[in-house]
Amino acid sequence: MQHPDKDIQIWFQDEVRIGQQGTVTNVWAEKGSRPTAVKQTEYEWVYIFGAVNPATGQSSALLCPTVNTDYMNHHLKFISKEAGQDVHVILVLDQAGWHIAKDLKVPSNITLLHLPPYSPELNPIERLWAYMKSHYLSNRAYADYDEIFAAAATAWNQITTDQFRSICNASW
């Protein structure tokens, strides 16, 4: 066993883009009416690097203007710190370029476990993105980057530990 003195935990990691060309979802409307929904065409975005431990509800997030290896390195540091030094994290993630880059600096208490290509259904954090968009981020317009950033931060911070556990739980 490689880490006999550590508590082994499985975390799931991914990124999502939130922006002015946001998500349109279903809305309640009076029968026979034709509801309208906001749709923007500007191109400002915020990316959320998120990681969740579905067993405990612990989480880590980093909001960034783009995705790249440097931001991924920062997020790995945050995950490492959130998990603690008495824990070894098996971090399940896809094979995005910044997840497999040669410049990636993986902390000693994290082991990366890459999913097969084109298999987002195997990463439970994808359900979290859908939940956040449908409950907090859909059918709205954003004035600028700062407003998108604030909305993304507020949405993440509204998710409770129990919701992280529930939404990201997988029977397998």
C-alpha cells in the first residue's frame, strides 16, 4: 500500500464556463401563454474549477477568467489544503489538456485518476454544474465580467455540504 498512514478519499474535479451566453431553462407560465427568456450574445466568461468529495461534502472552487495549467496548479493546491495532510486524495477528472500537461504540479497528497475520453457521465460533478445552472444561473443577463464572477461565486457558495454530498453522490 502506497499511503498506509493516510485516509484515502475520492474527489471529483471538473471545470464549467459561466457567461453571457448563458443557460436557458424551463420556466413556469400560465397555460396558453408564451413566456420569454433572456438570451445574451456578448462573450464574457468566468470558469469555475470545482472539486467535491461526495462522501463528506467537502469542496474546493477557484473562479478564473480562463482555463489553463497554471490555474489548474492553483486549484490542485487548494484541493490539497482543503483535504489536509492526513488525507490522500484520489482525484477523478477528465483528460483536458491542462489536466495532463507536463507542467502540472500535483501535490504529494493527490493522485490523479483520469477518466476515459468522452465520458462526462462518469464524473458526478457534471450534475453539480447542471444543478447550479438550473437553480442559480439560468435565464439571466450579466452586465460584465464582474457581475458574472459575483453570480458564479454566489451560486457556488449557496450549495450546502449536504447538497454537495447528495448531488455528487454516485452508487458506483
